[in-house]
Amino acid sequence: MSNETVIANYFCKNYPIEQIRYDMYIENNIYHEIPNLMFRFSTKLDDGIYDELRECIESFKGQLKWTEFKCFFSKRIWNHSIVPMEYYEKVKYTFENDVFIADKEYFSEEKYKELCEKGIADIPLLFDHIKRNFNPNIDSFKSKSV
């Protein structure tokens, strides 16, 4: 299984997924973007499942601190992302200040490369951490409105 898709593949095999972008990064161009996973569990599940996942992600001890969050830019259905915490802070800053700043402009070149390299190195360990620590009872998260 490819490092760039390992978490996405795991989610798809084990949880009801409505949308997912499989590649967390581009293997032959590791500095194209900071590693991240954008996804959405089934809308038949309530948001508590994301809270549980966020607790799991934030308890991971890797080279970087990671988080899960509901994407800021949506009109109807909310995607979620798993990202390094520093990247989340950048996205939050740009949303709250209604500005667009490219990642490579927001972070110094050195910091940007560090986030890419350490993020990629963390993925296999983050995947193992998720497998061991995120085991929700899907039935308990089924929305009462469905």
C-alpha cells in the first residue's frame, strides 16, 4: 500500500465514506503541497465521529503535531481534513482574516520544506496510530434524523 494513500484506503475499507481525496501528497513531487487528507464520512453519521477522530489524531506523537478539522470553505456539506497543526493554523488565519496567502508565501521556504518532509515521514506512524486508537462503533454515530 502506498504511503500517500494508506490512510485514505484504510478509511474507505472500514468506514462509510462519501468523499475522499486519496493522495495526501504527490510522491514524485513531495514539495507540491503540505501533506493533508480531505474526506467526508457518510452524512448518515453524526459529527461526534469527527470529535473522536480529532482526539485520536491530536494524541499522536510524531515529528509534527496533527489535527482534524472541518474545512472552513463550504456552503452545504462540510469536508474534513487531517493536517499538520501548523498548516491548520495557516488555513484558520487566512479564513478569519479573509485573505489568500499561498502556503509557500505564508511559511518560509525552510519551514515549508520541513512541513512536507516531516509530514510525509509521519504518515505511516499516524496510520498505525489511527488503526490502534480510532475504533468507533459506527452504529452509535448513526444520525437520529436518518
